[in-house]
Amino acid sequence: MTRGRSPRPPSALIPFAVFGVLLFSVPLIGLLVRAPWSRLGTVLSGPVVTQALRLSLISSVAAALIAAAIGVPMAWILARVEFPGRALVRGLVMLPMVLPPVVGGTALLYAFGRRGLVGEALYQATGIVLPFSLWGVVLANVFIATPFLVLTVEGALRNLDPRYESAAAVMGAGRWRVFRRVTLPMIGPSLAAGALLAWARALGEFGATITFAGSLQGRTQTMPLAVFVALEQDRDVAIALSLVLVAVSLAVLVALRNRWWGPS
Amino acid sequence: MVGAIVSGLSAQLHVERPSGFVLDIALEAEAGTTVALLGPNGAGKSTSLWALAGVIALAGGGISLDGRVLDDPASGVFVPPEDRRIGALFQDVLLFPHLDVAGNVAFALRARASSQRAADREAHEWLDRFELSDLAAMRPAELSGGQAQRVGLARALAAGPDLLLLDEPLSALDVGSRARVRRMLAEHLSGFAGPRILITHDPAEAALLADRVVVVEAGTVTQTGTPEQILRAPRTAYTADLAGLNLLTGAAGGGMIDVGAGPGLQVADRSVAGEVLVTIHPRAVSIHPSRPTGSARNTWPSTITSIETLGNLCRVQFEHPIPLTAEITVEAQRSLGLEPGTRVWVAIKATEIEVLPG
Amino acid sequence: MHGPTRSAIAVLGALLVTAAACTDDPGAPGSQPLLVFAAGSLSAAFEELGAAYEAAHPGVDVQVSSAASSFLREQILEGAPADVYASADPENMEQVTEAGMARTDPVVFVRNVMEIAVPAGNPGRVTGLADFADPNLLIGLCAPQVPCGIFGRAVLEAAGIEASIDTSEPNVLFLITKIEAGELDAGLVYATDVASSELVEGIAIPPEWNVEAEYPIAVLTGAAHPDEAAAFVAFVLSDSGRSILTGYGFLAP
């Protein structure tokens, strides 16, 4: 970053920015104020929290990795290959961002459920049932989170100076080597940012997960599901669980900020 | 088409870009010679480079290198870029920002080397040869312009290509590094046996580095010949403009250039030293009835020896103390009452003087 | 301004204009609707009750807001301006009355019992509660925090069955949807849920194990129209109101 005085923003931006910061910070302060600090220890040491936290971390990290594995190829093709219906395919891939997650989950159920279009064949061939399993949670998370990665990586690929890849080809690198050794490293920061976005979205995923994978403590009940059912009975527990979720996400986002968004 | 030249490059490039731009040029370069592709911006020089490299496919024509057909749309032959064995020093060098200097050179070697390890070892040998060993672990962002060009040339030559492409190797450099990079180019080009194509918009660069010049304008060849032939007998407005450049030689030092007569020329770049080639565009030479005040630091009195009118422009010649041509409008000539024999003041801004190490 | 930015703003602007054009006619100005908070299982029945009441009382606008009883309770305790609260269990109603938010004493207006729901055609060949212990079947209940989950677990306990549960859904709607889709082989839901779905079949639970849910209704202190609210409650309790409710599978109190 440049040294010396940081630039002054145009005055007109300041009130909007302040309002924005308040919009994000006040609800968090609300949670902190309402938190059952004296009961926090007992509430959080229960098996519900530890199991839900474990499932949340496993499923969100797995979802981010799978999102990268399928999102990067999609982004590459969407950014580089001209084919009829490309706009439609891009819209389709981005759809989960606007679709209510519950609708997404229902759609997943009719596709990959035991009676679903693909799920039925899968069940009859292998006996595997995706709903009500951790794989179901991961699939729901991948469905909801991948568009964020595709959007980020496609933008990075479009901004990448294509001459570097051409230069690599002239130097004797085949298409795969160009992709592996030039394209991928050069979009590395964006890929990491996209994966982080996908992870964060998956961590908070509720609607598609509950609709597709159900909720069972220790098997499919992630933190957001635990928070939701806790709200029905004991708001203190729900707030305590939410605080754990907030703490984990903030810790990760702050720890990685230097890496991926430049020093600040 | 298959070229007449068996040892060297023979190309008939016909390319149609989606923008509607059409390139159609013939290009031949014998082994051991440098052919400059000289032209203004947008003439199709870079398109030619990427077409030779195989990044842009030909719509017609063909390319053959040492008798090997690389691209021939008529017969469907197309050798992809990675199999063409071409070395290129790209415009802006295009060193991979995520690899260090050694990694960049090793990248070009990896395709031919038996293993990554062999490529790494060979890369260090090349860095030694180019006196770049100290920079091996540095990232491209940490290099100066001249250093980057040296790494780029090492990378282009490392894999032992059959054809060398040089895209504006000097234009992005300051005058001081131009001298070093030019020397380095001269030194390493002499050791390269294959044909070389130099792409440039700078006639001085072409004159210094090329054996033959192909002038490209708006996608077609407008003139070919040795640099001297082109400058002596320009055939288009563009080459005439190039030919009309004031070309002086001199010795530089301390921001001044001694051109052997008259006052020394002040230049913007103080780092330049030694033998230099100076180019001054005729439009950059202004004529004043009395001693001018203002920012032009190079000014001296002189006598007009001749005036040549071309349309609404006049080329005004001076012999002493420094031989120069100025280009002014006919209106300016009339309002100043300029005739051969008129005593006037000549002025040139320091920033308008282009200096190339000789 | 750049072209893409400008066209994005134009598209958003067009959407905004369309949205404005889609706004419902707000109706007679000044007439506030009668807001009825009804438990999720009452949703369809109360929509019909509201329509019937509106037909009998021209000028009155009944709006039914349905959600889990516990969510409605939270909203009432936080000061939501509802006129009437109909809960799916006495416990949530109790919290409302204890907080002094009920204007009238709660009255039980219907009862509901639990029933086994299976997908149409009963692909898992479920015959009774004993099948809930079969680990090869996919079994769902409501979460233990919501009434249908509490009742479902009570039924299983009464029958002495150690159920092999695959999911605890946060509400009965999520549960019935998964049974309808055939993803679950069986679940415990309200008899009314079975009655209102064409995609599931019901298997009765013997009365000695079954649990009865009592649905209380009351007028709230926050009511904007207390008299109208009391009249609506009276209509729910009337014969014509009751016949609508039993049509949805509810039992008379």
C-alpha cells in the first residue's frame, strides 16, 4: 500500500458508509447484549453445539473445495468459450443466488432424492440415499455456494491478460500445462477469495439444507439448523449458538484478510 | 503455399480479425538475418507476431519454417503454438508474475527438458550466460525494465527455437537501458543461427538492428528494402514521414549532446552517455523571427537554405550550424515572410529530441 | 457513466416501476384488517373461516398470519399488533396469558390427534408404530422443540418404541413435504395434515398410545378491534365455524 496520509473520501460518501456500518454492527451488538453470558459455558459445552459445529465445519469446507473443483472449469468455459446459449447457461449457474434456498432444496429433492430424477437410479444401483446424510448437506451447500465462486473466478479470468497464456503456449506449454502453471496461479487470489465466499455462504446455509438433507443431531444438524430449532424453545441457546457461528466466521475472515485482500 | 526459402522463414500471412481488420502480408527471412516489420500503431504488426506464433490462425496464405509447414489453411495443416519451436521476446516482456526469474526461464525449458529438475538446472546455466544469476530468485515486479528485457531474451532463446520474434524490444525502455539492452541484443542475436523478426514502430530501432525492413501499413506491405533504401527513397506518406526525420549523430554526456557543430543539444534524459543517434521530427522544429522566449532550451540563429512546398505544408531546410529540416504550414511561411536566405531563430524542445544509443 | 452500469440501473429501475404497478389496491382507506395469528396446522382452515366471516360481515377484512405457534407467541410477546391468537398447544398460549397479553380467557376450540403419515401407495409397507424401529426405513419426526415433535415422541414413548429417526424437521410442513416426495417412508404428523394432503396416506394410532393436542384461542390485549375480534372467536366456536374446522380433520373439543 502507499505510504503517508490515507486519502479523504468525498463527503457525500460518509453518511452512507456510516449508515452501512451501523446496519452491520448494531444487530451484532444486539446479539451480544442479549447473550446469556452467565449460562454460556453450560449451553455451549453440550453435545448439540459441538456436534453441530463439527458438522458445519466439515460440510462447509467440503462444499468450498467441491465448489472450486466444479466452479473453476465452469468459469473457464463461461469466460472463454463462445457457444450458443452461453448466456442461458450462465444464468442457470447463477440461479441459486436468487432462488429462495428452500426452493433450491426442494428442487434438489426432486433431482437427487430417493425418488428423484437422478437419485432414484442412484438409489437402485448403489443403495445410496443422499438426503438425511452428511453428503446431502454437502450437496445442498455446494448448490447454494458454487455461484459465488463462479462469479468471482469468471471475472478474474476475463480480467486476465490473455497474452500471458498465449506466451506460455509459444514457449511450448500444452493447454493443460498453460492452465495449471499460468492461468491457475495468476487467478490464484481471486480463486481463494471465491472459495472463501463460497465457504462463508455454505457455513450459514439453512434453507436448502433443511429442505434437502433434513436435520438430525450429530448427522445432518449444522449450526444454522441448530440455531433455528433452538429458537423454538430457548432463545438463549439460539443466541449462544449464533455467537459461536459469528466468532468462528469472524476469526477466519480476519485471519485471511491479509492474504487475500491485501494488507489493511 | 510453400516458401522458396528452405533455410529460414517464408510466410504469407492472411488474417481476418473479428473487428473487420484484414492483414495480408508476405514475409521472408533467411537464417541468420533480422527482418524488421516496421509500421505505425494499428498496422497489424502484433497480429503478424501472433499469427507466426500460431495463436491467431491464418485465413489464407501459409507459414513455413526451414521447410517445415506450420500453417497452411488450404491443406488443413496447423501446427499449434506449443509445437512450433518459436522463441519470442514479447512486447511488455510478459514475464510470469507468479514465477521468479529462474522459474520463468525454466518454464520455456520444461517443454523440451526431460524433467523439471533438468529444466531448473539448464535455466541456471542460461542465467549465468546472461549474467542474471544474481536475479534468479527475484520476481518480475522487482526487476528494472532493462533487466526484464534481458530475462525475456534469455527465456526466448533458452529452448533453442528455430525462429526468434522480437516485439518492440527497446521502445518501453529509458535511454540509459536502451544502450545496454541494444548491446545485449546485438551480442546474443549474433549467436542465434535462425531467422529473426523484429517488430517495431521506431525506424531508428529498425535501422540499428535489422538487415532488411518490411514496412506494413493498414495490414499490407507498402515497401521493402534495406533500412538505407527505405529512408533514401520513401514510397508512402508514412515512410516519407520517417525519411524526413532529422537524423544526427553525436556524443552525449551530462544531459548534453555534442553533434559536432553548433551549440550542444540539451535532452530530457540526463543519464545517457557515449555515442548516440538523435532523431528529431521536423514538426518539432519551430521557426521564430526573433530569439524565442519560453520553454525551448535549444535555440540558435540560422539562415534558410531552401524551402520546398508539399500541398499546404512547407519543408524548410537549414545547413548551418546544424543541418535540420523544419515542417511548417504554408500560412505560417507566408505570415513570417520566409524565403531562402531569411535569418531566423530555430528552436527545439528538449523533450522532442529522441536519443538512441549508437 | 459506463454503459453496463447505466443499463444495470435501467433494469433495476424498470423492476421497481413494475413492482410499484403490482401493488394491491389498498382497499378502503383507514380500515385496518382484523389480524389473526393461527398455528401453522390451522392455516388452510382459518383462511376459509376468515373468508366465511368476511362474507357474513361485509366491510370486515380478516387477515390470517400462519407460522409455528412458538414463533407467533414470540411475535406477540414482542408486541405484534395481532387481534386473535390460535395456538396448536396450551403451553404457548399459557406463556401469552402469563405475560398478560390475552384479553379473554383462552378457549379450546378443536382437538387434534397424531397419525402416521406415509407416502401415497405406502412404498415402505408401514403397518404401524412398530415399523418406526426399523433402521432400513427412513423415518422423520418434528424437532423435539416444537409441539408436533413433542407429541410424536410422547406417542412413541407410550408405545414403548425405540425409533430409528433419520431427521427431526423444524416444523410439520417440512416433514409432510418430505413424506409427500417419498423421501421418508413414514412420519408422525397431525391427523389434519394427513387429511389436507392428497399425496400421503394416514395410518391411525391406537387411542391408548395417542396424544391429543388441544387448540386454544383468545383475543389479545394488543387488539385494534377487540369487539370484532371477540365476534370472530365466537364465529370460530359456533356450529358453522366448527363444521369448517372438522372438514379439515380437526376433532370437536
